[in-house]
Amino acid sequence: MKTSLGNPLRAVLFAAVPLLTASGAVAQETSTLSQAAATAQQDLDRSVKELADLRASIQAEKVPLSQELSRLEGRLADLRRQQEDLSRSQDLRTLEVNNMTSALKLRQDEIAYVSNLLDEYARGFESVVHVSELERYTTVVATAKLARENRDLTLTEKLHRQVDVLTASLGRVRDLLGGARVEGEAVDPKGTVAKGTFALVGPVVLFAAQGGGAAGLAIPQTGSFKAVIRPLEATLNAGLARIVAGGEGLLPLDPTRGGALKELVSRGSLIGYFSKGGPIMWPLLLVSILATSVIVERLVFLARERRRRSAAAVEEILSCIERGDVAGAIAAGDGSQDFVARALTYGIRHREKSLSNALMRAAGLELVRFNRGISLLDTCVTVAPLLGLLGTVTGMMGSFGMLGGGELSAPAQITGGIAEALIATCCGLGIAVTCLIPMNYLHSKSEQARHDMEDASTHLELLMKSILEAEQAAHHRRIAALMQAQSEGGVQAPATSLQASAAV
């Protein structure tokens, strides 16, 4: 390739042309970027200013809104408290209303119950009033009977009219205390209605006509509102007339036909209860006698044993054993009446055989004395309620037998059978309860005696251990010496004697 000097220059020129072109483009782009940056800076400054203005506006509005929010929250809290108070008040009022409704229902039931009782009392009042008194109470009783069905009356007015009967009956009771006199009419034996005076003396009503007419007992008659006069003897009628006229005097008759005297004698009397209890009372009487005898005998026995107790004798026996003086211990126990001392002495006497067995036998013999009669008392406690139950069954059988036989017109006999049953049961339970306390007391005393003997026996066995070991060692030495002497003398001892000695 052919080159010249002008070629390099041309090449440089050709190379510089793009560079110049690129430099112009760069300058142009730089100018554009500067303008965009200035525009962006202006927008940023404007946005920052707007943000600052907005923050200032928010800050200016934030305090009133916070205050308003606090105020609204406080009002909400107050409204909530008011709502809770109103709800609590409503619940309390609902509870009060329910309680008042229940109380009102209870009072209405009580009033209805009292009204029924008063109505029943008013209807039954005429049956207990003598015919001579009916005229005084007819209006009050009739008004009370009609008051319950009268819808025009209020509940208070109905109750007042029913209470009037009760008030009248109480006044009648006060008037009858000590007797009362009532003006009225009665039918004499001739069938004539006579005016006169009634004298009410307990269950008896006397009548004396005016002007010294007919006098006698006033007896109600069926289907009539007039009492009929039943005259007595002439002398008795005169006495009745004086009582009616003067209001005082002696009755020439017993209106109860001896029932009052009989009731007075039998009321609260053991003999009366015994006679009403039926045939089962005789076995109960036998059981009570046996139980009383055992209790009295046992109490006397315990009192005697308490006087015979001697703690000094027991201490003397144990002291002698502790010193090793067996003979002195036996001598101290021989003269004592204390059951513990006797048991210890018996055990010491028979210590060669077996001390523990001897003490057990002596304690058993003493406990037999303490337990004597307790089994019989236990039997009485068990049998008495059963006998009372048997009396109950027999009494009820008699009562139901009368009902089954159609004897409904004899209520006294029926209630007598029930009374017999209740009396027998009460006596049986009374005997059992009365005997149970002494029986437990005797058991406790027997256990106390057993404990005292066991304690003393244990103490004695502890003290006798060394003495028994010493006696056994001495006995073995004697046996050994005897066997040695026999072997040296050439004499053989009987086998039975050696065996007995070895056993001891």
C-alpha cells in the first residue's frame, strides 16, 4: 500500500471529526441534564415546602382533635358507667320484684290456708255448741259461712267476718270458765215450751223454768233447735234449780259417770300406764326387775372392791421383789384383799411352773368376778325393745281387728289398742336406754381392772426375771452336785426324780 505524508494528517482529521461531534452531543446533553436537575430541584423545594406547610397544618389541627378525642373518651366512659349502674339497678329491681312476687304468693297461700281453716272452724263450731247457745251465735256463724262465697266483699272483709266466729268462741270459753248462765227456752216432759235459764257447768247443761217450773238436765234432741228437759229425782231437781238460780252450789250428780275420777287416778301414774300397756307389760316388768337387780348388785360390788383397793400392798410386793425378797412379797400379798395384790401373790407362789401362765390364770379369775352379771344385763338391753315391739304388734292387731269387725262405733277401743302399742314400745325402749348406760359403765370398770392387773403383772415379770434366772442356776447346780455325789457313791438316782428336777 502506498502512503504519503498527508495520509496521517488525514487520518487524524478523520479521527477528530467524530470526537468533535461527540463532544458537542455531550455538551448538549449536559445542558439538558442541568435544566432537568434545576427543574427537579424546584419541584423538590416546592414539595418540601408543601410538606412543611402540611405538617404545620396537621400540627395546628392535632391539639384540638386530641382534646376532642379525650373529651369523647371521657364521655364514653361516663356513659358506660351510667349504663352499668342502670343495668345493676335494673337487676336489683328485677330481683326485688321477684322476691316481692314470691312473698306475695306466699302471703296469698297463707291467707287462703287461714281462710280455709277459719271456714272449717265456723262450719264445725255449731257441732260443739250446745243447743241452748245456738241463738247467741247463729248470726255470727251464718255471716262467716256466707262471707267466703260473697264476691262483693273484699278479702279483708271476708277474713274479718270469719275471725268474728273465732272471737265469739274465745268469748264463749271465757264465759264458760267456772260456769255460765243463758236465758232460753226448752221443752219440758209434757211437750210444752218453757222459758227459763240454762246453766252450763262443764259438759253438763242444767235448766230451770221460770216460776219454779220444770228443772233438770237439758239434752239436745235430733231435728230440733230446742233442748228437752230430763228431770231427776225431786230432791235432785231442787238442787239443780238452786244452782241455776243462784249460780253456785254442789252438783248432785257426776256428769262423767266416774270417768273424771278414773282419768285423774290413771293420769301420770305408772300403775295406770302399766294397766293400759296390755299383757306384754308383765314380761317387761320382769326384765326391768332383773336389770335393776344386776345393776344394784354390780354397783355394790364395785364399791366394795374400791374400798378394798390397796396401792400400798401392791407397791410393797413389787418393792420386795425388787430387793430379791420373794418370801416377803408373798407375806405382803397374803394379808391383802386387793385383787391386784392377790393376782401377783398367786403368780409368785406358782413361779416354779410358769410365772406368766400363773399371772394369766389369776387375772382371769379376778375378771370373772368383775364380768359377772354383765351378760344378763346385755340380754335385758336386747330383749326389752323386742318385747316392746311385740306389744306394738299385738296392740295394732287388736285395733285393726276391731276395724275389720265393723266396730267403727267404738273409737275408744280402737284408740285403746293403739295406746297399748305405744305404751309397750315406750317402756321397752325406756328399759333398754336406762340399762345401756350402767352396762357401759360396768364394761369400763372391767377393762380398767384388766389393765391394772396387766400393768402390775408386766412389772412383776420384769422384776422377777433376774430372780428366776438365779433360782434356775442354783437349781441346776444342785442337780449337778446331786448327780456328782451319786456317781461318786456308786448309787444311781431314780430316773423319774432326775427328769422332774430337769423339768423344773
